[in-house]
Amino acid sequence: MSATQAALTQLLPLAGDTFDKNKVTPGLLGFLVFAALAVGVWALMKSMNRHMGRVSFEEAPDPAASAAPAADGTRAP
């Protein structure tokens, strides 16, 4: 049996029914993980807005539209 397995078998009884299952909360660690995720999402949104502000949405003119129309008055496909 490895040291990890031995440690887990000793700690498993501690995680048994020693707490009230109706009053379990995420605690400080859960709050810190949630806060870190929120800050990460905020930073990504800020970066995305900055990058989207640099994008030029003006399209180049279509070269086929500027070509002269055909002799019979119809446009080429």
C-alpha cells in the first residue's frame, strides 16, 4: 500500500458524518475560487472590448460592382 493510499484511508473516517449535511457551505475557499473566476471573466471582457474597438468594420468596395455593366444591361454574376 502506498503512502498516499494509507493517508487517504486514515482521513476518510474524518470526512464521515461529523458535520450537519444541511449546514455545509462552500466557505472561504469557495468564495475565493468564485471571486477569482469573476475577476478573470471581467478581465477577459475588458480585453475583448478593447480589441473589438480596434476592429474596422468598413468593408472594401466589391470589385465586381465597380466593373462596367454588360452591353445588354444585365449584370454579370
